[in-house]
Amino acid sequence: MNLSDKVNRAKEIPWQQIESQVVLLNPKQNMAHELNVLGSEIWHLLNETSSLSVIHSNLLKEYEVESLQLENDILKFVNEMIELDLLERVSNVSD
């Protein structure tokens, strides 16, 4: 997985904003997942775009962080959410 990939929120995942964090409910696993601030930002941005490169660009403008570190953090979050069936991979242009 890399920033050229696209992902979408999995369908029918209930979620709620609680202060600065998002809480997701995974009905398949009967579990709740509390996202950190970065994960919450990514979750919100996925409402506007499925492009990880666009999300990376938007967050890079918002936070003082190294580009490579942000890329690694985004990809780690996305991979974890895919494993939990909370995000779905749309395409991989580079494969």
C-alpha cells in the first residue's frame, strides 16, 4: 500500500465524534475503536476523498511534521483499519 492507493470507509460502520476523537463501532467484531487525533482527521477527510495522496497533502499543510513520517503514519493507520474491516481498498495504481 502507498499514497497512490485509494480507500473508502467500510459501509454501515456507525461512528461518532466525541470531543477531538472519533469512535467507530465494528458490528462484525462487536467492538468499538477509539481513533487518535490523526486517525480522526483521516476518517473525516475520507468523507471528502478516497485519495491517500490528497489526505497526505491536506494534513501536511495542517501539521508541522516531516512528509515521510506523515506518510508512514497514514499508511500504518490505513492498513490497521483495513485489517479491522473498517476501511476498504479501492485501487492500487502502482501494482
